[in-house]
Amino acid sequence: MGKINMDPQPLLLPLPAVLASCAHEDKRSIITLAWAGIISSMPPRIGLGIRPQRFSYNLIAASGEFAVSLPDENLMKAVHVCGSKSGREIDKFKELGLTPVRGKEITSPIIGEAPVTLECKLDRIVEMEGSHHLFIGEIKNVLVEENILNEEGRVDPKKAGIITFGGGNYWRWGSFLESRQS
Amino acid sequence: MGKINMDPQPLLLPLPAVLASCAHEDKRSIITLAWAGIISSMPPRIGLGIRPQRFSYNLIAASGEFAVSLPDENLMKAVHVCGSKSGREIDKFKELGLTPVRGKEITSPIIGEAPVTLECKLDRIVEMEGSHHLFIGEIKNVLVEENILNEEGRVDPKKAGIITFGGGNYWRWGSFLESRQS
């Protein structure tokens, strides 16, 4: 077997499937995003690629805040719905029966059912030609379910059951291979 | 059990563990990065967070190119070494016995042993206060091993055995959960 060239495409693996929640004035929404990545450690910053025509784009731009929740299997319905329906038509918290929770550092509603949430303040929007603009946020607080921590007090992604994305499918978290220290 | 607040930290899950290769004049290197994410679909763009003091930072800035390879288990040694040693001291291709391959769209060396490689042209560097700057590259070609494609001609991440990163550990790709279409 050999290698072949394929059309240019956004083929990073694994991809996350995050639920970004946001609000401005009396509007709120949740958007599913796979275009998400960490940008820096100090301060911790995250980048999200968002299409300008999405309802959440303007909510985040106006409020200067967003929350990034990492879903487990219990949130699969939210992952599907928040990736395909617009918040212009439905209140996704209500439609999905999700609990909007108040965070520590932001006023945007947080998904109470999510095992991990990053509370973020918008740092800047990098506008680009093409489909998506890049939202860069600084992570100001991390909210986690206590029972997904390991003995060292770190989030154990397998215990948390965080889902992953890639090749058009969602996947369960895999088995342990090696620690970074080895 | 309840939720607790944790210190602000770059806690996205899953994270990729990519091997970015690059060259300028007679220097070449490979750097392991977990701070990587897709930014846009059209054109396909990827973002990499790189510390200014890293050897690869200047190689990419000077050449305007880089290749992003997605490692499988056979490349774990490369993931460890390229994340901990500097290309100022060793030629990582030679040290690791990796085959530098010529790509279609860039002249930077590609890791021949990688199942998937994205050939990228540097679009811009977003300088930021703090630990990392953001390199944004446009994906100009995708090179894949033919035997990791599924029946629809898409990369099957499980068949490819791509590794994932999170919580300080490397993990095997998990089991199928749901397709995005459902």
C-alpha cells in the first residue's frame, strides 16, 4: 500500500465536539463546534472557528464572553441539535431540557449537565476571508464534576467519558496508551 | 457529588498530538504540539500554538511552510522525543530514523512513516502576550496512507490508529459511538 494525495480539507484528528454557550440581553444559545483548539498555556487561551452567519457569533461578539462545555454521552442529543438547529428559532436550553447554571467569572449560562466547562472572556476576533472567523478567549475558570478527577486531582478524560469526533463520527474515549512523562 | 472550580488551565479534551515538521536553509526539525485546532473549512486552515523560543518557531516563520503529521502508535517515540528535545542540538529525522519525504505543495520535509500529513502554507502569525504565538496555516494538500480509508474514501481514524492526548496521557482511539448524521 502506498500514499495518495487528497483534496485540501480540515483533517485534524482527533477533533473535540464542544458545546459553546452564550447570551446577550434576552437571547441565549448553544452551538456545537469541532473547530476548537488550545492556543496558549499562560494565560490559557482557546480558539473557536465560528461562521459569521451563526446566531451565536453575534451573541459572543456583543457580550464578550462564552462558556465551552465538553460533552459526555449523556449530552449526545445536545451535540446533534446544537450543531444543526439555529438559536434564532428555538431556545436550545429549553428545547433540550438543559439547566442554565451561573458561572464564577462570566454571566453567560453554563450547561449544568456538562462534566467540564471552561468559562471564557473574549480576547479578540480574528476576521479572515472564507467560511469562519477565529474567536480567541481567555479561560478564566474551569468548572468540573468532582467525581471525574483522578488521585492527582486532574480531570481523567476516560472517567469523564468525554466524546471525541473525527471522520464524520463521534467516538468513545479510548484506552490508556502511555503517560507523557515516559 | 457536585462541581468544583479549578484554576484557569488549558483543559480541552480531546487534544491532538501532532508532529509539525519544518525546514529552512540547511536546518530542519520536528516539534510535538497539542495546541492545534482547525480554524476554518473554506479554505481549510489550521492553527498551532508555538512558543517563540522553540527552534521550529523561526524555521516556520522564515520558510512560510510546515507539515502537520498525525501519529499512530508506531510514532510514539517521535512524539516523546520531538516534545522534549530541541532541534538546535539534534537532527530529529536522523535521531529517530524517520524518512524525510518530499510533499506536493511544500518543500518542508514530511515524515514518511506518518499515516496522515497536512501540507500547510503559513497564512499569518498572531503574536500575543504570554507563552505562545498562534501560527495559522492553510492546508494545501493532504497525504494519506491508502489503507486507512473507509468505503466512502474518508480517513477512518480508528483504522488509522491515530493517538489522542488528554489529562497528561496518550490514549488509543476509542470505539464508534454515533455518526454525525443521526
